Amino acid sequence: MTAEGFLEGRRLQMARGVLLQCIMGGYPPARFYGSDDGDLALNADPQQIHRLPWSSQPRALAICDADELSGESSRLSTRGQLKQVIARYAARGLAPVVATELEFFVFAPNTDPTQPFQPPLGLDGRREDGHSAFSVSSNNGLRPFFSEVYACMAALGLPRDTFMHEMGVSQFEINLLHGDPLLLADQTFLFKHLLKEVALKHGLTVVCMAKPLAHTPGSSMHIHQSLVESATGRNVFSDEAGEPTAMFRHFIGGLQAGMADFTALFAPNVNSYQRLCHPYASPNNACWSHDNRAAGLRIPASSPVARRVENRLPGADANPYLAIAASLAAGLHGIENELEPAPAIQGEFAVPDSLSLPCTLHAALERLKRSQLAKELFGNEFIEGYVASKTMELTSFFDEITPWERRVLAAQA
């Protein structure tokens, strides 16, 4: 809308069905968002109004809450779902603290989607071949791109912890500083938007797919989580002696109880399961362990004051609001019901059937559809609408025949 209209406080409205729009642009049947498809109000968060530093023309972006015209948050809003989970913690005198680690690929432009992505040409005229993990080399020619990324992050108030080259070909990772879950979800969303916009200015393509390249590690969005007392800021996962508390165990127990039901929320696309079923430190399980990257729930080595649980299941393609909400909601479910986790695992291990997770989008959606826990925590309207939208996407995928099928199966008798 115009700056004048925004500053005058003009209300911006949007059809409810847009919140269930699938990634191809279509919509599930209207019964999933109200047969009238009435309007929602988009109310800007005053802390999340940003001048866009990469735009040559004056532009601003406002992150909004999607609210019913009667005033309450829409149950179809993922940002609203996260705010409700945070409120449930606040009612118990607790405040979650989270941090996200986002991985992504930087590629040359890809105008033909039937062809694989390629890294950009480096300063030496060659394309990176995958030998640059954790390297400080700058021969990939991306320094001007990253310089503008850093400058834009500073302009948007996005504090960064570390940036590094990851294990994949032209793959990178940023660690955002820990803080309030809603703030971190907003920052993760803004950072992904920033990446793509700045990349276009530099003739590059940033891809946040979970698995854009075969035989290469995929991209995750690990979520680090701890809980503090609202009044004191004390980490309730550690006691006065620095030992793990019962609340710490119950939080893990809740995650183990919910991860299989919530897999479709952490891994929302067909491609998500390419990452999970060909794991490079991307475990598709609900096991927990101290500092073992093969476990879906890892307890990083830290001091007692920083004791936290890392959920390693979500991919870079996950909705940050929904993934954080699902992870925190599962942990709270464990606390409220005093759920005990399975024994911790170390070293090489076999995943018990009870802690294995769905390995296809179809299986994950079927599990979510049947989940009473998901409906209790997020409401029937949201879960049924989400499944309907994702089922449309899965159907669209199955409507296409892949190059592998033509190459391998066409010659079969």
C-alpha cells in the first residue's frame, strides 16, 4: 500500500483463503477456510517495520499479524500460532529462548529447471567443486554479495553470530543470536527474504530448498531451545548445582512424543525428504544425545547456564514461525504431562521403531492428519487446512514424470 495510506492507519484486508494458498498458487476447497472466504485484517507489528536497504526506490516492509475482523488472531496464521504457544509458556512463568541456524546455497542463475544447479564462476574462472567447507578462501567471487548481505542485515537490525561455508558446494550457514522466539522467527523470515533480493542484484540465485543437489549435504534450519524463568532469567534446564532438571527431561520427552506427528510441519515439501532420507548429519529420528549429530535431538556441549535442546529435524525450507511453534509446543506438552524421554544414545546406534519418523511427505501428512495431539495444540481448522494445502502440492508433484523415470524405466520390458 502507499506510505500515505499506511501512515494514516488505513486497514489492509486480505481473504482468509490466502493463508492456505499452496506453493503452486492454488487453494484447497473453501470449506477449509470458511465458505464465504471473508477478510482478515493485516495489522503491522510496530517493531517489524523496515526500510528495505537493497531497494533503489524507497520501499518498506511491515510484518503483520493476520487477525479476524472481530479482533482475535486467525487460527490459520502461523505467526499467530507461535504467539499462542509463547503465551502458554508465559502463563507458567516461563519464557522460551531460541536461536536458528539457517543453511542455504548460492548458485549461478538457473533458467532451465530441468538442469542441475551450478555454483557461480569464481574469480579464477572455475566453479567450486565442494572442497571449500569451512574455508576462509574468497576465490568464489562472492565477497561483494556477502558484503551487501552484511550491510543489509545491519540496516534491518538483524544481529548475526557466525557465518561460514558449509559442507555442500557453494553452501553457507548463518547462526542468528538467541532470543525471543517471535523475534527470531521474524529475523529468520527477513533474512531469507533479504538473501534472495540481494542475490538477484548480484546476478546470483539463493536457494533454500532442503536438498537442491544430489550427493551433497542438504540445508537445515536447526532450532536451539532453552527455557528461562520470566522473573529472573534463570535457565530452568539446570539446577543450582548445574545438573539437568526434571523440566529439561520432560521437555525432551515432549519433543520425542510429538516429532513424528509434527514431521510434516518441520519438513513441509517433497524435497524435504530427500535431505532426511540421504542424511549428512540430518537425522530423521527422535533420539536424543549429548553432542551427537546423528540424533534428531542434540544437547550441545555447553555450560549449565546455556543448557539447551537442538532440534535438528527442520530443513531450510520450513516456515520458521511454524517450525518454532511446533517444537516449543511439543516441549511444553512434555512439561505439562511430565513425560520422561527414552534413554539417551551415544556413538553409532540403531533407531528404535518407536523413535523413527515418517520418511515421505505422504506418510508425514497421513500421520499429521490422524494426530489428536496436533489438533489439540494447533486446532482442527489449522491442521485440516494445512494438510489440505500440502496434499494439493503432493498431488501436483505426482502429476509430473521425472527424468529418472524416463531414463531408467522406459527401457524396461
